Amino acid sequence: MSAVDKESRFFVRTWILFDDPASECLQPFTWVRPASELRIGMETLLERWNRLVHPDPLHVLTSDSFQPLDPERITCEEIDLSDGDVIWVSDLIVPNESLVARLRELPPGGGASFADSAFGDGHASVGGASGGGRDSASTSTSSTRMARRGAPPARLTSLAQVREWIGAASDSIELDATEVIRGLADLLRFHESLLPRDLERWVRDNEPTQGIGDGAAYNRSDIWVGQGCRIDHGAVLDAREGPIVLGPHTQVFPHTWIRGPFHAVGDSHLLGGRIGGGTALGRQCRVRGEVEASVFLGYDNKAHDGFVGHSYLGEWVNLGALTTTSDLKNNYGTVHLEIRGRKIDTGSRKVGSFLGDHVKTRIGTMLNTGAVVGLGANLFSGDAVFPKWVPDFSWGGSAQSESYALERFLATTRIVMGRRQVEWTPAIEAMLRAAYHASMGGPIA
């Protein structure tokens, strides 16, 4: 038994995954959730942390507007440091077994730092989470502390104080670029590397609950089908290039070719076309057409033909018929993002679109390589190809468009969520109102 295993038998160790202020580099997705709720591979970052630190307890420390949405989340006022050991971790860190072991071995007062982050290499954090508003961009070349072990000498009352205290750690271990999210493009980069490994682990460790129904399969041993799934005649599950995992109650309609690696959390409808090749779907997605190497966070509707590739979609996105993303430049060069007037080189040749929660597109929408479409944007203008940067709550999507009126946005969102039997609550409304005002650079109401 290792020293770490012996220690864990005698001490209660608590992990606090804090909502890192630097997660503004992941806007528009982090306007409405902490970064720990973003899906990379089969799991959200929170699910990955929970699996790797088990049986240690883990809490998620978030801002006041996020906390009421999940009973597992806490605010600074709710932190109890009276029991055992505490390890504080930024939710921009992507954990693995080796990293968790290194963090467990930190001395009291020690930390973990990362020097080449969104804090300085061109993957700059941008936006108003720290008060910068729509037009700000901040960078730093100094090493940034992202984890610390121990308890603060006094109660911390804000996330900014948490970050400051962690930054004052004495000794430090170094994190590398394979362990830290630095910007939007990293969501796809980490997803591409983690999804096949996650699926292989799942297929190895879990027995399927049912067969493949009326469908056909290639490499059947690498296909896992959950309870209550329906797979129709004419559907093909092709696991020759990676495993396929269909969560409970997934429905696969005729003329659907699912190509691994692929994961559907559950309750989704796969309506036809070629879907997969590195794709992960959250709950209750409706997908048809051609989809490759993309993440749909959940409740997304792509019920018509059109191509979505190397893209990342927030929740409640509705893509009009024939909406198509470009994920490769004509000159095969690396893709730049354009965010609030700032160009950011992703270093990748294959990057599609980043679509914030509640985005809607008209029929025939075409999105350029590396497009970033903000939270709540509604794309219906006459542009042949929409701009690479569409601000949050744009009403139209063109450079001349006005902002989506808040009350109209909330009324539509209430209807959309009701169609999927998801309850509209005061906490959801308060969070969306706060996100609206923050994204506009104004005071949070």
C-alpha cells in the first residue's frame, strides 16, 4: 500500500472545485454555467473529478447566480473547513490519475501553477466576467496558481479572494498544457483525445443492458447499448474506428450511420445521416444530417440536413434546416477565432463553430471556419455567410444587428424548455437575467 493510500485511510480529504474567474476565456458557455459543467469526452469536468477523487468528498464553489441551480454547488459562505484536509482546484484543470495523485501529495500551503495559459499565450481570456465588459481582453505572462492545499487563515467571502489566496501558495508543482484549458479551442482539443479513451474504459468495465435491436453492427464487441434503447432496421453502428456508447432510451431511426467514437448520454433521437466520428451528445438531443467530432451539451435540435463538424454547442441550440459549419480553411492553414475584435490563433487546422446556449439559426445558415456565436443570439439576417464573431444576444446576427430584447428572449426560452418538459424556475430566470446584463457589460441585476 502506497503512502498516499495509507494517508487516505486516516484523514478526511475534501476537494473544492472553484469557479475560476479566468473561465471567462470560455464564454459564451460560462455565462450560464461554471466551467466544471462543460462536457469533454464522455464526462463533464465535474463528473471526471468526482470519479478520480472518489471516495473523497468534492464540492463545487460557484457564484451566487449559479449556486441555486444545483444543490451540489456551494457559495463561499457555505464552506466548512472544520473537518480534515482541503484541496482547492480551479475548474479549468482537466484531471487525470497522475495529476490527482500529485495534488494529494502537495504539502500544506503548497500549490499547482501553470505559466503558459489563457493568461498569456494568445489564448487570451476575454470578456466581462471580471468587469471588463464586451470589449476587454486581458493577458499575463506570469505563472498562475490554479490549486492549493490547506485552509485559509480567515473566511474567504468571494471567488476573487479565493483566487488571490491560492495565488499566494508557497511551494508549487507545475501543470502542463495537457492539464489546463486555456480557451475555446481547447474544449475540442481535449475532447478529441479523451473521448476514445473514455469510451474504451466504459465498454471494458460495463456490460451492455440490451442488444442492437433491428440494426446492423461492425465490431460489435466495442458497442454498448443502454436500457430502453430503440435501434431500427436500416441503422448501422460502425465501431471499426472507435467504440460506440448509447445511453438509456436513445432512439436510432432508419438510415442512420453512427460512426465511432461516439457517445450519447441518453434520451436522444438520431434521425438519419452520418453521425459520429468523435461526437458526444448530452441529454435530449435531436440530430440528423452529417455531424463529426462535435459536442452537443444537451437539449439541442438539429432535426434537418446540414453539416456540423469540429464544433461545440451549448444547450438549447436550434439549427434551422441546412445550417452548415465550415471546419477547414481553403488554404489548410490554422484557424483563427475572432472575439470582440481580437484574433486568436487556435493552432488547429480543423475548427468549426462555437455556439452559445439558446442560439437559433435560420434555414440555410452558413457559418465560417472558427465562428463564435454568443449566448442567446438569433441568426436570421440576409447575410450569405454570417460573421465569425456574433455578440451575445444579437438579434439578427449581422454586424448592424441590434440586441435581443430581454423579455422577448425569456418568453421564448420558457416556451422552448416547456416543449422538452423541463421546468422553468425562478432560479433559471434569475441566472439568465444575470447572464444577459453581464454579457452586455452592464451591472448584474
